[in-house]
Amino acid sequence: TTHDKMSFGRELKREEAASLAAQLANEECVRRYGVRPFKAEQCQAIKTNSWWQWGGFDPTAAHGLSAKVAFAADGSFPDVTIFLAADEKSRRIRDRTLKRR
């Protein structure tokens, strides 16, 4: 994978971070669902406190899949979360149920 070939220690540029994030998100989606729906340019990589973040929950995303990816400035310590569009419906139902209590 792209992530395995990276040399950690050098801080990634914004474009490199977006590319790595899309690659990591696609690898997780292939593993789970057999599709590669993400492109680096669909989200902007944002660096905060030496951590890159890319993406987030999008209930209108292609294939009903969206991703949030975070990793250290050099690409190490990746964290990938894949969301299904159905997650939003579940969240709304859960929120309504909790408000009734």
C-alpha cells in the first residue's frame, strides 16, 4: 500500500496528506465493501496541532459512503472511520428516541 511505502519523519505537504487520506479510506472501503469511492481532491486536508484531518460524515456521498481520516503530520498513526449514509438515519432516530425520555 501507499502507506507502507512512506518514509515517516518528514512532514507531508497538503496534497500528499490528501492523497494518503484518500488511499487509506479506499483501502478500508475495499476491505469492507469492495469499492474505492474516494479521491484526494474531494476533501481538503487540514492540519491542526501537527495532525492532518481529511473528510467527514456526508449523508449524500457517492455509494452512501464517506470517510474521516486523521494521522500525524508525517503520515504515521493513521485513524480511518468509514460512515454509511444510513448512519445519519440511525442517528436521527436515536436522537428522537432520547428526546422522548
